[in-house]
Amino acid sequence: MAFNLQNPFSNLIVVCSISSLLASHFELFVNGDGFSPALGTWYGNPKGAGSGGACGWANDVQSPPLSSMIAAGNSRIFLNGKGCGNCYQIKCSRTPYCSGNPITVTISDQCPGKCNDVPFHFDLSGTAFGALANPGQADNLRKLGQVDIQYQRVACNYGGTKIAFKIAKGTNPNWFATAIEFLNGDGGLGSVEIAPSGSQGFVPMKNIWGAVWQADINPSFHGPFSFKLTSPTNKVVIAQNAVPAGFAAGQTYFSNVNF
């Protein structure tokens, strides 16, 4: 959960209509309507990575391919976790601080409370906020605490990085959960299914929070696990044997596929 160091926020979470918000944001992404206004702030250390906490990614955000270029979104961006993994171009034009050149960030966290006082609010990592600046102006830009920005939804592009599965620490022989990371294209998932070793009988998983998906299993349902992943635009990939039989809770395993 993200908080801006310059402007501490309360913990009140505003609940929005997820279906209508998903529709409006997805339409923006598909139709390419260009940049729209929003408010930008930053949190954490001035040159820090931010957090993947509300999406289940923990400190993975500081390493490639995210490389600290992340943002926490208010309710219309975070979408009760459905916004996890969505990618946005962001830019600012305030002189002499901002370069006007767009950067790309991934939604990995939630900004609650007063972040919802405006329609769209991006609370960036210190690193990402500084990347909006002209050369030599990053510290001065961060001292402002907030700045008007422009944003647009874009496809995610993590290059050769494959889809990853971060195993939840509470996973056990009767319950399996994983946070799914690094999805090219749409950024998020419409559905996830899991199959045990040697089977193509995929079982639906449930999105329980952020980018975390779970399934009730039993000891006979064992790894290696394969996954059928469907994007919001109905692209389907099979991550065969992505999580090994001897997997460890808390570890991240990379598949051999991506969208």
C-alpha cells in the first residue's frame, strides 16, 4: 500500500464500480485516445523502487524488467487489483523541472485515501518520478511533491522476460496460490487455470487479491504445475511445467512463454 511522503494520506479506501472502470480504461487502451490529465506524486525513498505489495510482487519491482519504474494507482487505476500489471505512459510539462518526454510505468501498488480526491492519481516510485525530469532537475522535481501529469494506457513490453510465478508463502498441499508477473501486451489476466503433473485437465483458479490467483487442491494434485493463461483480449498461452514439483513457497519461477 503506497503513501506519498510529501502528503501523508489516510487509510480510507474508496470503493468504485469495477466493471465500468475496467471498461473505460480498456477502451482508452484499445482506441488509443491519447494523453489525459492526472495528478502525479511519489513515495518511498527519493531514488527508491516503490513497492509491489498490493499486487503481491513484494520487492520484485526493484529488479529487471520493472527496474523500479512502477506506480501505485488510486481506485480508478488500481481497480481493486484488476489494474495490477497495466502499463501507462506518463509525462509532465512543468518548467523548468519536467522534460516532457514520456516514461512507461507498471501499476504494482495501490494509493488509497486522498489519492481518490482527484479522478486519476499516480503515486510513482522515487525513481520513476525523477525520470520525468530534465537533466539535473530530478531532486527539484521531487521537492515539489506533486505535479500535474498526462497519461495514456499502453501495451506492456518486457522484451525477452518470460511470465513468472511468485509462489505465495502460505501455499501448502491443500492450497496453492501464486502472484503472476511480467505479462506483455494487456498486462493483466482475464482468467487463469492450473493443471497438475502429466495432465491437461486444467482447473480454474480464483483471483483473490492483486495479481494473486489461488486454487484449492489436495496432495494428489502435485507439480510440476502448468497454467493456461487468458488475457482480457482473449489471448491464450500455456505455460507448461512452469512451477516445478519441488517448488518452494516465496520463490519465483519463470516460464518459457509470454504473450
